[in-house]
Amino acid sequence: MEYIDRDLNKNLLRLLPRVLRARDFRLYLEGGKRLVDLWLQGGRAVLGHKPPMVLRELKNAAERGLYSTLPHPMEGRFLKALEKIFPGKAFRLYLDTGSLGRALAAAGFTGDILLWRPFVDAADALGVTEPLIRPVLPWQLGPEVLVLDKSLEASFPAGDIIPPVLLAPVTRAVHNLVAVMKVPGYDRQCYHKIEKALKNSHWRRSGIYLTLKTNMESAQYKDLFLRFLDGGFLIPPSIMEPVILPASMSDGEESKLAVLFEHSCPA
């Protein structure tokens, strides 16, 4: 599973002013400043902070009082949505990473799990052959999902019952993702200034994701985090997570970001 430095995550996020509103790929802060979000909640906001119809599904489920961990048809609808991305696979749903970890221990699994992200150079799940996959889905309040070969299904205990108020919006979010994955070129946003800046930089690109080529100590990454923050951009609070290029930026934002990428690391 992907390692996240949670202490660094918490400490760096506390350096931000209070966030009053999030919309699309931007964060609106106390004091009037705006940030372009290049973290996107670790990828859970890859389609933006207010994806179409997702909040409506959340509201409708909440108004029906569907908060309890009781069986509901929404689970089947969610699994059918997942099958559009991972055909022929089995699924387990968990309330959080702790529950997922306990299930892996109960199954006696000690190997690696593929962390799957959409839009990595147009790669989708159709060609993925790893036995266990943990997808990053485009909704911040969704459950943890484990995708597994059907040959392993009997080895894993049943997952958690997820409240429908959490399943309804993530089901819509997965349908949104399926639709967007079919859009040609979405996996490589055409930011020409950024492409030029990346050529001789310390960053490598895979689809919409950028990672550092060089290792950094925590103090160095904190300096980098603050440099981007001063420039109007939020990068991941952990060096273990990728920078994610948003689906839209203004010309001015792209120019500023290109400069930051070009000069963000020592030679």
C-alpha cells in the first residue's frame, strides 16, 4: 500500500490559511487569497472539488436518512459502476484504511498492492494484471476499495457495510470518471509552458501526475511546499504523493507554475 507520511501531512497542511470554499481545482482562503490545488486530496478530487451531480446524490441520500451501516441496493449499484473500470474483478469495500489493513492481515496477505490512479498516460484498468488493486476514486468521502482477482475472492473475508449516504455520491463519481476517461487527451493536459519547463527540471511526468526525480529531506520538502504556496499553488503535503495537473488553469496560472517547476530544485 502507498506510504503516507501522516505527521508531515498534518504539519504542512497547518501552514495554510483557513480554507473557506473549494470549487473545481481551486481553494478559496480566509483573507481572499486563492490557491490552485495540485494535491487534490491525494487524487480523490481529480475531477474537481464539486464534480457534477455528486453533491446532489449526497444530499438525496442524507434527506432519506440513509446514514446507518445497513444493507441497501446502493452497494450493488456501486459495484456495477466499478465493474466498468475493472471488468472481471471482485471487490471488497471498507470504511477506512484501518479496516482494510485488518482484512489483509486476516487473509494472510503480505505482498504489495497496486495503487491505481486514473489518467496515467491513458492507462486504464483493462490491462492491469496485479492480483490486488487499491484504486484512488474521485470522491473525498468514499470508502476504501480493494479490487482483487476472483481466484482470491474466497481468501478474503466479507468487507464492511458502507452507509448509503457515502455510497451514493461515490457511485455517481465513478460514473463521472468512466465518462471522462473516454475523452481523448484528458490524460495529458496541453500546458505548453509547463511542458517546456519540465524538460530540464527535476520533475518527471506520467499523464497528469508529476513526481520528483531527486530525493529530499523533510526540511527541504517543507521549503518547496512553502515556495509553491507563496506562488499560489498547493502541492501535496507529503513527498510520497504526486503533484496532479488540474484540468483547467488560466494562462497566468500556467506561467507562474512553469517558473516554479523550472526553479523548484537545486541543480
